[in-house]
Amino acid sequence: MCQVNSEPMLYRRGHLDVVLPPTISDKMSTDSVSLLEGQKAEFVCVADGIPEPDISWKRKQHKKKGSHKHIRKQSKCIILLFDIDRSNYSTSL
């Protein structure tokens, strides 16, 4: 607050928002997964920032083969890929 001592007293208030760019936690996020066909794969991405970042997964190949489920929690996004086989394998970003 800025203040001028006068009659009447004058003042002006200011507001400061501090933002932090998003960062991905390498320690808490999934790098790669090896599994057998028919198993479920789980990939986790954890990120922090102010404001809280919007996290999502997408597949590099835009084909939606196989079943999957997104789970979003505070600063975390999990993708579950079910019944993995060689025909629905692709890179997830």
C-alpha cells in the first residue's frame, strides 16, 4: 500500500501475483514400462506450477486402439492402458 499523509489521507493498494512455470517431476513420473501382452500399463505424470498446470496424455499415433482410462488428480495425471498387445502399441506423450 502506498500512503500520503495528508487531510484526508490518500492511499493506493496494489496486488502482486507470483507465477511459477510448470515443471514435470522426473522422480515421480513414469519414464518407460515393460510388460507382457494382455497386461495393464500405467503411466504417471506429476507436475507443479502456479497456477496449477493442466496435465494430459496423448498418443503420438492418433489411432485410438485398445481401451484406456485417464485419471486426473491434483497435479497428477495417470493413463491406464488395458490389454496391451503389439497391434495397439504406440508412444504416449
